Amino acid sequence: MDFYGFYTGKIFDAYKYLGAHVEGEGVVFRTFAPSASRITLIGEFNDWQEWEMNRVSDGNFWECYVPQAKEGQMYKYRIYDRNGNAVEHCDPYGFGMELRPNSASIVRDMSQYHFRDSEWMQNRTDCRQKPLNIYEVHFGSFRKPSEKADDWYDYEEMIDILIPYLKKNGYNYLEIMPLNEYPCDESWGYQATGFFSPTSRYGTAEQLKAFVDACHKNKIGVIMDFVPVHFAVDGYALANYDGTALYEYPNSAVGVSEWGSCNFMHSRGETRSFLQSCANYWLSEFHMDGLRMDAISRAIYWQGDPARGVNLNAVEFLQYMNQGLKGIHPTAILAAEDSTSFPKVTDPVDQGGLGFDYKWDMGWMNDTLNYFRTAPEYRSESYHKLTFSMMYFYDARFLLPLSHDEVVHGKATIMQKMNGDYDNKFPQARALYMYMYAHPGKKLNFMGNEIGQLREWDEKREQDWMLLDYPIHAGFARFMKDLNKLYLEHSALWEKDYSADGFQWIDCHQEGKCVYAFQRISKKERIVSVFNFSDQEQMYELSLPDVSKIKELLNSDLAIYGGSLKRKSGVRALKNGRIVLTLPAYSAVYYILP
């Protein structure tokens, strides 16, 4: 390991030196604990008796080689502080851990699995000019073997459960909520203890590799949520690791997050090297196709509060990490969950940006959902909530998210957010999704949104798949499948997401009717989208001066989806570039120009 690079926060491979590594007939254990007075190694290989670890290198690193240690055995470090007080810790760089509430690390041989996805890896892109339709999933509650909260399918079992579903329903990327080890189910993985350990809830590192490999075989990319801002407070993990604040701030004013977790101290080179190495680890060792980085606003601003100012050390860390990761993995996707207006989040680092590929468009999400919550009689007043996003859209490469955060904690599900009674929610949701998929920007949907889930998401229960026994939900699921597949097949909906010549308003001043019309353009096609978000049928004259005919691609009001129309209208002629359309209440329609 480059020790100078480690201390100065410049390396991305610290995990290859630190942690437990199978070498020859045994295992070498190494940890970084500069303020410890003594460290002993305990584990299954020595009946949990203390074996001394030795200071190595500059004395801040500790090492012990155990000839009889084997892959799969558990271990801990018993770390003595300067006063001789001992605390047992898991390995910060450990590649495996026990299931909570237990906390031992587990020896994993990361060299055993051999990927067979070379074709995928060679052809992979960051999807800037390609479709990116992401299905966000919590691995333990998509489907469950039983109703028991802690009964889960493992990584390999999910190959035959999740992948066919993604293919059938038109998703080409999967985003998985954090798979690092974590103690509290309710944190969903966002408060981690084992940053390098795939959670044992679903199996081993080797099984996770097999899952990713199978996704790639089926042409599905895999993005994982990664949390570089904070970590769990549990005393057996990173907190006060060597008896001092090694990874976190020494004071609580900036050291404790709004969630009660410990904030990483990004001014420390060792912390930067830890996080950079962790990000690279998931991309390199598991062939993840990208990382969605959580709570980036909390890194940009002190405690996420713009009024407290920019955390320059954390911003510099993000820039260096992203630039380094893109140098190692140029086709991997780096996405930022950032709700602020901080500039240049997706600009290259050498141009003063943070270097992310995409930024979640939280403004679009909030404005859109608030519009559809609004009663139809007040939507004229809120009309420009749906035009505002295009005023700033080209400031960054935005991704449109309807994520897990929007279907928990009393917020209601996407379907429930639609204004009105049960029957009126479904046509509005269909129109909403057609607006989303026609709008520039890559797409993300959380599991359950596509079946019209009505119950808020609960990590202890699987999705309410029995809803598909009801015709209105089955029709909505069929609609989502058709919309997804149409999106993947039509370049106008994604090729020029981030080019101003890929989008054009046709009409954004029908405030009284709540009608909108715009077109999306690629090198080979144009798609016109028309929306009626009012609760009344509207007669609308569409003006396309250079067009003689249009062909209907998709209509949200088809009977097969739960609407009233028996069939699509087919090809229709325009007279002098104009045509009068009858738009049902709460409807959307796509036309392609043949």
C-alpha cells in the first residue's frame, strides 16, 4: 500500500492491504489504529483467546498472521485505548460480517469467484445518450419467503425472482438500497457498520457477485446506494475505533448528523482513503455498474444547511473521489442525491464541478407530486409547477426519481398521492407517468409504484402483489410495462436528454384547460406528447406547422389499462398543420411523426 497516499487521502485500494486476506495456508489480519495502546485478535481459529497483534510500518498499523485461520471463520479486534480500556470491534475493512445483533467480522476470500460478464463490461456506458430506466429495490422486501420480518431470499435465490421481473417489465437497470452491513433494519442500510461487508441478511460476498453476474448476463445494470457522509454509532464498529475519534469529528456540533449517526470527518486523509477505497471496492470487486451517493447535500454544506456554509474539505473529497473513480471506471455511473441548488454537481472536476454523472431532480419530483395532490379546480393556479423544471433542466444532468423516500413516513404512496377518490387516482397516475417518461432526464421508480401500491412501504413486508388480482391494478401494471418498453425502444425519449435541441414546448400556456404539449427529438424520430391534467374532457387544437400526419403511440385512456377507449386511433391527418384532439379527463397521449 502507498502509505503516504493513505495518509493524504489519495488512494483507492486500501482494502487490498487492510482487513483480513487469505495468504498461503492462512490469513493475515491488518488494521489501522494509531491511538491504540494494544490490540489483540480473537476469533474462531483461536477459541476467542487473545493473540497479540504487532505494530508494523510506522507503528500506526497492526498485523497478525494466523496459519490455521480459514475462509468463513469469525473474528474481532480487541482494541485497548491509551488508558488500557478494551472494546471489541469488527474490522472496518472486513469483507463479511455476522447478522445483527451479532457483530463479528468474517474472513472472505475475494479471489474465489470468477465473473463471466466481460462482454457486458466492455460494452457498458454511462447511458447519457442511451435509455436508463431504473427499478429501485430494497432487497429484503421485494418478495419474501414468508411473512416473518427477518426471513429473506438470498442473493442467488433472487436471480430467478427479480431478474425475470425486470426483463418482463422493461427495466434495464436495477438500483439496490445499501448492501453494506448494518445493525438496524429500519435504517435500510443507510447507517452502516460494515462498509466493505455485503449484508449477511442475504448471503455472502460470493453470492452477491453471482447475482450481479446474472444481471449482466441478462443485460441489466446494477447500481448500489453508497453512503459516504455518515455511519452508525454502534460502539463495535467505526465509532471511537482506537479509543479516539478516528473516522468522525471529535465534537458533536458537526460530528452528529440529523439522524443521530456519526458524520465522517472528510478533512482526514485516512478517512478519505477509507471511503474512496470502499467506493472502488464495490465497483471493482462486485462489478457494480454505478453508485448512487446518499445525502450529498450533507457533505456539501455543514450539516446540510446552506446557512452554515460550504464544507470545503468534503467538497474537495467528493471531487477527488469522483475524478479518481471515473479514471478507474470510466463507464460506471455516479449519481448524487442532492436537494440543494449547489452549482456544477454534474460538471467535470477540471471545470470546477463535483464530477457526478447524474443528479436526482428533487425539484421536479416535489413540484410534480404537489401538482397531482392539488384538487383539479386549483390546478390552473399551479399550472406552471410543471413547466418550471425546464427553466433549469440544462443546469445539470438530472435524473427523475420517484424513490423509496416518497412512499414512507406518512407521505403516502405515489398512487395515494393522486388527488380524489380511488377510481380517479389511476387515470391521474397513468398521465403522471407518461409526463415523467416524456420529460427529459433518466428515470427511476421504486418497487411497488408500478402496480399501484396503496400501502406505504415497510421493510418488514413484501410488496402487495395480491393487488394484481384486481383488474384496475392489473391494468395499471400492464400500462407501466408498455410505457417502460416504449421508452426503451424510442430514441426520442432519451438520446438528447441533455441537449436543448432534444426538447421543444409546443404549448405551455393552456392554464385554463390544464393542457400541455411538447415534443422530444432524436436523430431519427420525433414524439409529440399531449396531456390533459384537468378533470374535464378538453377539445384541443394541436398545431404542428411542418407536419401532415401523426400516429398514436400510446394512450393512457385505453380500456386495457383501465380507461375508456377500446383502441388506439392510428394514423391521423393534419389540415394545414392543425388537428383538433379530444382529450379525456386525466389523460395523456404520445404521437410519433411517421
